[in-house]
Amino acid sequence: MTTPDTAPKIAVPRARVEGAFTALAAGDALGWPQEFLSRKQRVQPTPAFRDWQRRSGGRFQPHTEIIRAGEYSDDTQLTLAVARSRLAAGTSWWAHFTRNELPLWMLYERGGGGATKRAALSWLRGIAPWKQSEGPAVARYFEAGGNGVAMRVIPHAIFHAEAHEPTALLRDVVVDGTATHGHPRALVGAAAYAYAAWWLLRAQHTVGFGELLTALLDSSSTWGSVPSSAKTEWFDAANSSLRDYEKLWAAVVDETRQLLLLAQRGLEEGALADDEDVLNRMGAFSKEKGSGTVSAAAAIYLAARHAAQPVQGVLRAAFALGSDTDTIAAMTGGLVGALGGSDWLPPEWSAVQDLQYLRQIANKVAARATPEGAPPEHPPVTTKALDHILDSLVGGHQGDLDFGGARQARVVDFYRPTPSTASINVAGWQLATSDGQTLYVTKVSKKSKEEMTQTAPQRRPSEPPTNQPATHYEDRLEARAGGIKLTVANLATSTAFYEGLGLVAVKKTRRFVSFGAVSLVEAQTAVELSRGAVTDEKPNRRNRVELHVSSIEGAHRRLAEGGRQVQPIIDSSWGEPSFHVLDPDGNLVEIIEKRPSKESAWRR
């Protein structure tokens, strides 16, 4: 007799786990720029990543930063945090997640949801969010039913993919979810999504059109049951806050089934079906668009409908303006990757942030590469620990920084996001961790009275204004070094050389490798950009230097008046005009306009 314990294990292909992680991050990076665009706007769907400007900081700390093409948000960050927790602490993964990963994430989070950030701050204080002393805070936790859990549970599905039945998976998903969310919509949505990923990872046959939805509807009593392990003091707190929690849970399971039935009907419409119309019926464009159940059902629908053309499924999610584009695209990517592997991934997605790290950690989770014996204990991450890291960054720390006890990190670049008000300073650091992840840390601080005075007109209040003409950006030319791009004959050889010296690559493409302030560029790229002024012959092939200026026209005019042969100014796809010129030594210099705010952010 075959039992779950004696049933043969299914070996999940490496390509599927890599595809799930890679497509999740790519969907996240593709959908993030559209997250706050309205349905009235129009953006052409494309698998290519793009640079864009992100406004953040709220009412009191408003600022703008440039998000580079392929960079991911909190969806991928937290997926990786869950994966690291499983790998670092074995069966104690939840303690590691809540004591280390979640509190540390507050330092580098990008686009995090409100419920997750509130819970992370509670864990940072050493308090479980359902044990907070403030009643309204506990109530808010149990009202949190968003997609912040569903978006991060792919690692659990991969970790348990060889298991014959999903009991352990569903237990871990719900336990994971309680770290940040208390409402059944968050937990049931995550359970349904995790079950879908688990089912796809294990599929050994050609999955039929709509078969995934049928499997989910037939197994709703499995993924929709309340795990017995959840009936603890947490469950008592849930009953106290929401009353008859199991009844509410059952109602949400039924709600999820209805959403899946809507998805199934959409598939039955065949070629006549319109994805936007189906998603609209499911609530993906409504006020409930961020619900865990709606997001899970939307991702499952798109993955089922576009299983034969997975790129289209991710693009439909990423460019469904008015929906939660980054999260639904990430979740859709996770599912189609779990089924289709990595052969279908478009070449543009090789530029996604931390590609090698994503593949590496996916395979470690699949191999269940947990510590042998007792896992190492890392002290909880506290406010003091985060302050120490920030102080070290502000102080210009050189070398490795302890980053939460389990990893090291070092600064590879410093940048200044643009403040939207004259009363604040904004600084940013790009970090590379010892295991290969890229992180961005931003610090916003109020300007001191001295700084405010320095930026004000230097005259007494009773003194009349000066009659001197106003200084225009073109006349007051400010500049700073943006980085050096070295043109190389063999990109792979040169990359290996610099990596051998200890530099950590923060971005790689087929023709470009960045180490932060220093980058390597394939020779042919410089030839094309210089319009033949640089050739591929070694005596003539010089370095490329990137320079940021406050006025592109002012810089262009000065160089032309100085007798330099300058290329025409061109407008880039991300809205920053630039031109190229050769310096006296024959180096190709790329001039890019990065205009300062009213109170210049160029002065460090």
C-alpha cells in the first residue's frame, strides 16, 4: 500500500525553480513603473525594462529617485527574505524571518505595503503585531487582508514541491502570513496561490487548458482549511478581534472559489474572452484590487490562460493599468515559471536585478539546503542595529558592514535622490551583499537652521533686493562625476579580472557590467555611441567617462565655444538629454543632464 510517506518523490526540474524566481522578479520589475498609473493612461506593453522616476516619502519627506531598468520592489525583496529564512534557520525559519529578515527589511524596503511595514516595525520593537498594547493597532493588523503574503510564498511551494501532499506547505504559508497579516483574505489568498504553484511545479504531464483552475476548485477543501497549527494563542487573538474567525475564514474560502469560477468562465469564453474584462469582473481594478484573494485569483487566471504564451500572461498583468500591476505580474510570473521553466524567458529579462542571485537561491531552496544540526543563532535585529548601519553609511564606512548577522554588505555607489521640498536632505547608498544581492538604502533628514540659512538670500530683511540679473541654470553650471565606463576588448575576461580584485558586479547585461562607480563596456558599444569617432583598434579605443551636469545646453555651448567637436544633444527614452564628446586624450565623455532641485542636491 502506498502512503504519503512511502510514495515516490517527484524531482522538480532545476529550470522550473529558476524560472519561477526569475519570472517573478521580472514581472515585479516590469509592473512596478505602472503601479500608480490610471486606466486612462496608455503605455505600450513590452518585455523590455525601462528607467523611471519614483516619488516617495509621503507628505512630509517627498522626494524623487530614479529606478533603473530591471530593478525590483518589495515583492521580490520579501520573496528572497522568506527564501533566506528557510535556508538559514531550518525548522526555525519563522523565528528568523520575524526576528531578523523583516526588521532588517525596513532599512532597504522599496515600495513596501502598509500592513507589512507596520508589522515589521512591531517586530523591530520585539513585539508580535497581535500582542501590541494599542487596541487599534491590533485591530488594524487583523483587518489586513492584502496581497503582501501571497506575493512572497513561492519559496514555500518550492521547498515542499517534492512532498506527496500539501499539508506542510499550507501550514507554513499560513504561519508565514500571520507574521504580517491577520485577515483570512490575506491568508486564504496566499494558501490558494501557494497550492497553485506547488501543483504546477509537480506537474509531470502536459497541463491542459484550464486544468489548473479545475484542480484548484476541486481541492478547495484542502487549501481552504484552517491549519490545525494555526489554532494557538494567535487564533484566540483573532477570535477576540474579529469574532468567529473560522466562520469568517469559511466565507473567504467561498469568496475565493467564486473568483476562481469567474476565471474559469473567462477561459470558457475562449478567443472571445477579454483579459481586462475578466480581471474587471474579478475586482482587479476596484478598491479591493490589492486583496490577497483577488490578486491570487487574477494571477492564477492569467497563468492558466497564457500557459502556452507565458510572456503574454506576465505582460497582461504588468500593463493592466489601474490594477496592482507589480504584484499581480510578479505572482503571474512565479506561476508560469513554475510550469514552463526558463527556456521561454525573453532575452530582455536577463537584465533583471540580481539574476544570478535569484537563480542561486532558488536552487538552494529546491535542494532544501538548510544547516546541518542546530542552525546558527543570530541576535534579533533591533532599532539600535539599524541605526548603527545608517550611521556607518553616513560616516563613509569603508569595507564590509555587518548586515543583520547573517550577511555582510559594502557600499558600491552613493547617490542623491531629488527632494521635492527645500527643507530636507536625501541621500542614497547602493549596497552589494556578500551573497550577491543588491540593496538600496535611503536616508531623509531635515535641514539644519544653518543649511536653511545658507540657501536663503544673503541680505537683511529690510534691505532691498539686488538689481543683479538672476542666475540661470545655463550660466551656473554645476557638475559631479557620474562614474567611469572602461571600454574593454573582452568583457568576460575583464569582468573576471575586476571580480578577482574584489569588486562586486551590481548589474550585468550582454554588453555591459557595472561595479558601481566603475563599469565595463564592450568595445563595439563605444564605437556605435561615438558615431565612428572611436574605433575598435586598440590605439584609438579610449575610456568612456560619464558626467552629470545641471544644464545640458550650457555644457554643450561651452564645449562648442572651446573648439570641441560635440555630438548633437539627444533625448533618451527615460527623459534625460545627453550628448557625447571626446576629451583631449581621446576618451569618450557622455554628458547627461541631471538637474538639481531648487536647493541644489549637487552639493554633498
